[in-house]
Amino acid sequence: MKASPNDVGISGFAFGPGKLTIGPGQYVTWTNGDDSPHQITLAQSQERSLVLLKGQSHTQAFAAPGVYDYTCGLHPNMKGTVEVK
């Protein structure tokens, strides 16, 4: 299956790409490729995904323009950004 432009991979305790630009109303899907569990946590709202085991995904819609920083709830040194234009 080909990854969409709005897919973020989790590998080697890093998000790839680390910054993603999307349009309002679009979705981002994170997929965990690590053996370690991870969790997507939005910085502003503290909204958290379920804990993602290897191979599991989380999809989040972004309705309003802005910059959304996020971290891994289990590994706070892992950081990324979604910019909605």
C-alpha cells in the first residue's frame, strides 16, 4: 500500500516527516513502525491517541488553520508539527 502525503511514520523514536503541511479539514495518519509503543499527544489540547503498538495507526482531523505541535506521550523528546494552511 502506498503511503499518502498525509502519512507520518514512526521509526527509530522519530516522526517522519517531522513537519507536515496540510489543508483545513484534512487528516493525518501516524503509523508506528517501532517495536516500542508510542502515543500521539497534541501540545495545545493535550488530546492523546491510544497507545500505538507496532503496525498500529492513529488518524486525526485538523479543521482549523494553525500550527499544531505534538509529541509522543510516552517519549516526550519525540516531537513533530502539523501546519494547517
